[in-house]
Amino acid sequence: MTGDFGILSVGAYVPRSRLQRSAVHEANAWFAPGLKAMAKGERAVASWDEDAITMGVEAARDALTGLDRAEVGAITLASTSLPYIDRLNAGVIKEALNLADVVTALDVTGSQRAGTSALLRALAGTDGQQHLCIASDLRKARPASEAELAQGDAAAALLVGRGDPIARLLGAHSITVDFVDHFRAEGETFDYAWESRWIRDEGYAKLLGAAVKAALERTGLTGAEIDRALIAVPVRGVPEVIAKKTGIRAEALADTLAATIGDAGSAHPLLMLAAALEEAKPGEKVLLASFGQGVDVAIFETTPAIERWAGPSGVRGALARRKPDSNYMRFLFHRGLLDLDRGMRAEQDQKQVGSSLYRNRKTVLGLVGGRCTKTGTVQFPKTPFSVNPNSRELGTQEDYELAERRARIVTYTADALTYSPNPPCYYGMIDFEGGGRMTAEFVDIDPEDVEVGREMRMVFRIKALDELREFKRYFWKATAAS
Amino acid sequence: MARGIKDRVAILGMGCTKFGERWDCDADQLMVEAYEEAMADAGIDPTQLDAAWLSVGFDAMNIGSSGVPLAMALRLPDIGVTKVENFCASGTEAFRGAVYAVASGAADIALALGVEKLKDTGYGGLPTRTRGTKLDMISVTGSAPGNFAQLAAAYRAEHGVSKDDLKRAMAHVSVKSHANGAKNPKAHLQKVIDMDTVLNAPMIAEPLGLFDCCGVSDGAACAIVTTPEIARALGKHDIVTIKAMQIVSSNGWEAEGAGWNGSYFHTTRVAAARAYQEAGISSPRDELSLLEVHDCFSVTEVVTMEDLHISRTGEGWKDVLDGFFDADGSLPCQIDGGLKCFGHPIGASGLRMIYENYLQLLGRAGERQRSTPPRLALSHNLGGLPSSNVSAVAIVGMLDA
């Protein structure tokens, strides 16, 4: 592979809410006192209006910060919690990112390795296109389970292609073995997991350890030469065992993010890679290993370009954008695990008219408004007649993307009457920089964030759920810019 | 501008049901109740009705989507019935249809009836409803209080009014309406309240507390209109005529354009200016005797005092606190209790406002009758939300006013 090919950019998204594991344990200790040892730190929790698609959009936007989206030729979405079994989930992300229709898109699923396997395919670089590799997971776990404490919701995205890469692939090694540490059958909500000691000894130590050794041999490196080892198994003690077996220095082991985010499933390896590349200096050897019915190991070398790379908000930004949360009941409700009495207002039929969504897909999924080519008036949505009262222009509007533009609050309220899974529902009118306005829901917001004139930015979320037909209606909402 | 219809149409009779939780009634029984009062007042036979308009705001909860239910409930004599729906301004819309039919000469006598059966929803407040296939994908499904509450933040920011001052002015609006409603036997709420009750009530939509919001009611109101000549021929002496009738619908400028700051109703400002021109009123603050405005929320009433060009922009809250709009003030507003206490059966509300103005003009308002004989009375009926709405202004007065 030539020197101008590799990872061009990385991005990450971690939901703002961080559920305190102690709060989870406190609620469940009467039933599962044995989980006390795991009740440390916090885990990222997606809001009710997030899923693998919306988190994937946010990670992708982060990775594409300042880059030309027209260069992206292919996207993959890796996840074991895809909202749709038969509707291209990556296709929704394509619309939200306003990528060209000629983009190829693929959902990748089936194991915790899905993210790295998709990344390695992209790094094979056979089609000469820029690949946007997204991994995003929002898994559900039974209340009072180990998984409930261990998991976290997050997404990561990497842009792979030709250009000025920040890291190049030195070599990779993959094995596939039907090692069933856990599984989730078609139609099931939760994983079924086997004993953790067996997984540790037979799975991680043997299979993963051997694969790391093989990858090192293949690239002609010793474990000691690895500067950053990303063993994407956020289980206490496991990376240390692998390091010992493979000669990797203990200091080279990267933080597994277990204490701050939790195990983000198929997104976790890419999340750790994003975090590592944000910190790395040129010339570092970075080893990434993921586990799931086999092992993927990839060894990268960072380039001088990494020092020039401005970097997006990334994992660092996501970790800082944090709101500790001890509301375990809300977490259960937002995961659909608690059937609260939502009242009659929640009964409104949310049926989506499919033909209308298709016609308006740029407006709804892409937040594309209109700009009058004669007067420059910007508006949302795009309409036949311009909204400019001083110039009745008909059919003069061109597409105008609003999602990446900042906006300011014009009006607001905190509505305790309308049905919201997270009351009170904040919303108000916002004016975009450069023109255009809309009334938008405000999310991830605190009372002190809302005031007339306050700066906001847009985020891609679930607007409503059609629970009769299991269809998710996506749209854009606003959140505090800083 | 068109020359308008001032004094070309007279009110022959009006009726209004008791508003409230009418658990015992269907919509057709409410229609009959309002109709019977109006017909007795008009003193005519049903065969003299040439046309009818029916207003209902919430289709699904009521009577379906045609004028047929009115024709059936009242057994109208094979005449055309047009059903109109224009958010909460539907009542004035029905009135406009009947008034214009008479003004045009197409009908000698026409009827307008508004009805709403809202207490069959199973919960308080307005039902959630669609805003159309496209808007439903991109708009916020806020509650009515949430939609109107946004006026407050914008108003405070625009005019530098403190949270506390605006909240107190809003509370004064509700205290006043409750005081007025207590004197109205047909009112849904007839209980006097104090400032502390309003200020300490649970928050519905920041900064609107429970007492800043009107509820919803069951009820119906009816108007029968004709020409002043026919009214006189039918034996009427004190004749109340329509001085102005203006409706303005948002075209999206507020919601999608640039320049509207969220603190006022663009449509009301335009509709009021046109209505004053049609009625020949140059100084509404001095010339009008009574106001019935769309006080769906206390903050709406505050800003509407400015949008109707009664108070100076940014100073309506001061007039409110000064008691200018109290029942014994210079220009009473909601002397019948308003939406807040008389009640708000959506499709009937615009007609209920005109009903009160009509009674007051004729000196028939009982205990709540304005001491100074009123000459010109304005009603303002609003539907939608601040950023996208229908604003209707009707001015009625004595024929010689």
C-alpha cells in the first residue's frame, strides 16, 4: 500500500448522560448483591431519542469536521443493534450527512468484531474511494445483569482513503472461530452469556493472545515495540493478561474506557482507536485487537501528518461533554424496560407517510433548506415561493444545508404538558447564522442553557416512534453549542 | 383597501350555552341549546333562515367533517350549511361567513353556530392533532401552553422586562378574569382567585403556571344576522351592527422568514389596523368601550393589548398592572371572564365573545354589565400558535355609534 493511503480522520460520539454504576447497583443490590465489585465508575447512556443510527451520524459528522463530504465514496455502519433488519441503516446516515446518491453503503453486523472487520476491508483499499467506517452500538441488557453495568452506548467513525493519512496500516491478522461467549438470537432483546472465567481463559487469553502474536510476527514487530496497545476488551485484567503473553509493555496498554464509557460493543475497538490517534505522536506503532467469534488485529503506524491534523471533538471532547446521572428509573424507561403510565397524550398515532418522507428526505433527514438564487433569502423548509415578503420569487431556491450551521435561540419554553419521554420538553425558535429559522426541540439541555440569544448546534435524533408499526421518525434537534 | 361592510349587517339574535363540563350533552344538544336562545332573541321562524355556517375546531372529537350535523340537529329547512375550521378562530370564521352572506345580499337572514365537545377526549387540555403530513415530520409537537409560553421569553428579551414583572402582569390577567367570571352564571369557572394562587401554581410550560392557562370546555354559541332594515322591520329598536370584520392568516413569514422576534402577533397587528380603518376608528384606546380578546394564556392577553394598538409596544404589561383593563378600569377586557373563565369550547369561542359584546351593548349583561353604556366593542379571536396563526378581529357597536 502506498504512503498516501490510510486513516485520514477519526471521530467519536458518546451520549452526554453518564449513569453512575453505583446508582444501578443501589437499586438492584437487594436482588444481585454480587455485582458490587462492578459498581464503580460510570457508563454512557443514550437518550430515548438516540439509536445506533443517530449516534453513528454524530460520530461521522465529527470525523468529517472540515473535510469535503463529496470525497466520500463508501460508508459502512457496523453494529449489533441496528434499528432496522431490512432497511439500509447506513442509508439513513447517508441522507443525514447529505452524501451523494452514488455512495455505496453497507450495514455490517453479527459480532463485536463488526467494526474492525469493516475497517480492515476498507483498509484493503481496493476501490480507490474514501471509506467512512462507522461503528455504533446501543445494546440492551437485563436489569440487574453484569452486562447492564458493563455496557455503554457510543459510536466512532474513521475515514479511510488516499490523501494525507494520520496513520497507515502496517499489517493485520484475523481469525474466525465459533467461540460463543454470548449470543443474541433473531428477535431477542438481550444477550445470553456464558461464564466469564471460561471466556477469559479460553477466549481472551488463548484466542486473542495468539492472534496478537501472529499479527506481530506478520509485521516483524515485537510486542515491546508497540507504543499503544488497544485491547478492545473492557474487562478488568484482560488487557494485562494479553500484554504479558505477547511482550507488550504494560505502559503501552491503552485505557479501555471501561470506567468512563463502558463497553460500546462493536463500536468499542474503533472508539479506542479514535481515542489513541487523538493522543498519538508521529511514528507510533498502534496495535488494535478486537474479539468476537474470532479476532481482528491491526497494527498501525502514525505519520507526521498526525501533528498537523487539527482533529475533531473526538473521544476527548465526548468525555468532557458529560452529565453525571443517577436516575436509574429513567434509564430503564428510556431503554423500554419500564412500562410507565405515559398518559393519553402519548397515544397520538405517529404513522409515517412513506411517500412523503421520500419526497422530503433532504428536508427531513438532511436538514436541507432553500436559498433564493436571486435574493439570497435562506429558509427552512424549501418551498415553491420564497418566504421573503419583499420579493415574491417562484422556483428560485437552491438546496442549502443547515445542519452544520450554528443557531441562536429566539424563543423557548420548557413544556411539561406535551408528551415527552424526558419531560419537560424544551423547544423554541432558533435563527441560523447566515439565515433561516425553525422551531426545534432542544435536547441534552439544562435550564441554565436556555435563554434568548444562546448559541445552539444541530443534532440528528429520533423525533417520534410509531409504536404500532415499529417505525422510527428521524429529524434534527438543537442542543447547546458549547 | 376594500370599503368594508360597516353597518351593513345587524345582529338579530344571539345565544350561548352554559360553558363547562357538559357530561350530559352531545354536540347536537349543545347546538340546540344555543340555537333556541338565539332564535327566541331574534323572534323569527326557522323557515326565515337562508343559510348557515358551522364552526368546529377539533373535527375528530366532535361531529365529523361537514355541515350536515348542524342541519340535522336543528332540522334546518333545506338550506346550505357550510362547516368552517380555522383553529381556535373558527367561531369568528363562521360569523364572517354568515355576515358576508347578508352583506352580499345572497341571504336575508343567516345563522352562524359554533360548537365544541371537548370533554370527551378523556384528558384535560386540547387534543394532540396532526399539522399535516409534511409539517408533522419537521415541526415540534408542543402543547398549546408550550407554544404560547414562548412569547414570554421573547417579550422579556425584546423589551427588557424582568421575569418577575411579566409574571405578575400575567397573574393580574388571570386574577381579573376570575373576578369577572364569578359574576357570570354561564361561565365554566366562577371562582375568585388571588395573586399568590396564580404565582405559586404548578408550572405547565415555563413560565406559564396552571392559572396562566385557560382550560377547555364544552359549549356552543349562535348568532343570527340580517340587514339593519330587516331587523327594524322585525321590530328591533336598539340595533347592533357589525363595524368591522377582519381575518389575517400567517403566510409563514414569522415561522420561516427573518425579522419576527417572537414577542408579538404579526397577524393581530395587521388585522386590528384594518379593522379600525373599516370601522372608522382612529384612536382605539379612547374610542372602544369593551374588549373580548383571545386570552388562551395570560401572556397572550398581555401582548395582545399591544397588538390591538391599545397599549404602547413593550408597555402592555404596565397597563395590565395599572388595572386599565379591569372591569372597572378604563377599557375592560374579558368582562365576562374570557376564555380563562367563561370557558373555551374552541369552535364556539369567537361567537361567545361577540355574544358578550352584544349583551353589553344592549345592557343585558346582568350583574357584570359595564356601568358606562358601551358603544363599540371589539372581539379578537386567535387560532394556531404565535409563529403561525389565524387572527380574527370583529368590531360590533350600536348602529348610530
